[in-house]
Amino acid sequence: MASSTASTLSWSSSSWLQSFGGNTNEAPKISDPRTTFLILAQKKAKKTRAIILKEDVPQLGTKGQLLNVKAGFYRNYLFPMGKAQLVTPVILKEMKMEEERIEAEKRRVKEEAQQLALIFETVGAFKVKRKGGKGKQIFGSVTAQDLVDIIKAQLQRDVDKRIVSLPEIRETGEYVAELKLHPEVTARVKVNVYAN
């Protein structure tokens, strides 16, 4: 009984193909090659958004940083809270202009520091008078504030005493002080200490 059912099914499927003009032994012929359809498996599309952060977001990024985040995270959290905005060509252009302005300002500050360092180093030595003691000893010591006051008097330049690095000076002689004018520029100046 089972064999007769299988033969009936095979006969009905072959007759069905023949009724539509097909032959079970031949591949279907396509009259126009332009009507060929190609079906590919599709991956689920990842929905992300390119954003720029308006403020620091813990465990995500810092203000001004460009990121790709999931669309839902942007739509439901970052945008309503005002923490981010979508990146547009106008915003990218503005960011580029701002970066160029900042870089130009950094170069200008560094060049000014280099010019100031050149002035300090070509002065020669700054002279400091102290009351003398026995031999080379002086009363008190020479501090960063003393050097700042001398620079102000001789060169009319205001220098912050926090950028001055001096060795311990307790006797007469010639010393070298360092002025850190910029993270990349340090001026070395001579300090002559003598007793009066």
C-alpha cells in the first residue's frame, strides 16, 4: 500500500510539472536573461548613528568626541538628555575649523615661549646681591621670588614664580636656573650671587 502511494505522488508531481510546460529531466529554460533573479541571504541591518558628544558621558566618551552608537541609544537617551547630536557635514566643517584654530593658537604660544627663552638666555646673567657672611656664605638664600623680581626689574617681564626651578643657593657663585615657559620650552638662565 505504501509503495502505491509513493508512485501516485511521484506521478502527480511529474504530471504537475508537465502541465506547466516543464520536463522533470530538463532544467527550465529562461527566454530573457535580463529577468534572472538572484536571491541572497540578508543580514540584519545594524542601525547606528554617527554622533558628536556635547558633554562627557561616563563609559562612552568625552565632550567633542565623534562616535557611532546604536540608533535606539541615541534616540532614547543621548538626544532627549541633550548629551549628543547627529553629525552633519556642517558640524564636521565647524569642528575642523575649530581644531585648526586651536592648533594655530598652540603654535603661536609655543613660538612666543621660544622667543622669550631666547631673550632670557641672551641676557647673560642675572645678578643677585646678598649680605655676606664668613667666606662665601650669604645670609638667607636666593629664592624663585627673588629671581622673578630681578627679571621684572631688568626686562619688564612678568614671570610666575611657579615656573622657576632654582638649586639651593646659600653662598656666592654662579648658578643655573630653569624657567619652564611652555611644556616643550625651557629657558636656562645664569644667576650670579655676590656679597655686598
